Amino acid sequence: MRVLVVEDSEINRRIVREMLGAGGLEVSEAEDGSVGLDMIERHDYDLVLMDLRMPGMDGLTAIRRLRERPDAKARLPVIVITADTSSTIQADCARAGADDLVLKPISMPALYDAIGRTLARGDADGLVLA
């Protein structure tokens, strides 16, 4: 399975890469939403892990642009990874088109649970709360 991790923090990308690598997943990385969208244009992924707060293009904007695509990549599963615990974050992510949400600091069980839920849902609509 190919996963794109879109996260501005090199340390957080390394942590997620190690967690995913432990499960045998192939990981690519992007440092902001714009680079992530470019990589999605050029490559095929099975899943995207998207940080919200990044310089350049933030995660919510990137998710909305991904969902506006006219092709099958518009339904690429996206799991938000964020430290934002505001009362509106889940609704904001759902409106943008995210499939699930994992709060930082990320634990391996929480990450793999979200991946399992998201992939099990297939094409179902709506945010599954972590």
C-alpha cells in the first residue's frame, strides 16, 4: 500500500514514516499541501495522511482542492493528522472532505485504527470520528 504523508515537520514525517514502515507500507512525503497535490497528480497513492497547519497551502485547502478533481483521485482517502483540539475541528475536516482524523501526538494503534476504518468504509461518505 502506498501512503503519502503531507506534513511540514520533518520530525513528524519521520515518526509517521517509521510507524507505517513497521507495517510494510510504502511511504512518500510532502512538506505542504501544494507539494502534496503535485505528487498526487504525478503518482498513485492508496491513502493520504494530511497535516492541517502548514506554511504555504494548509491541509484543509489541499483536501478541498483534491475533492474538486474531475477524476477518480478526487476520492483518494484522506486522514487528517493534527494537534488541533478545537471544538470545530472535526466538522471543519468533514466539510473539507476528510475521511478520518487522528490527533497528535500520534500513536501507532490510533494511526492503524484510522487507516483500517477508512479503508474498510470504501466509498462511504462522511467523517468517521477517531
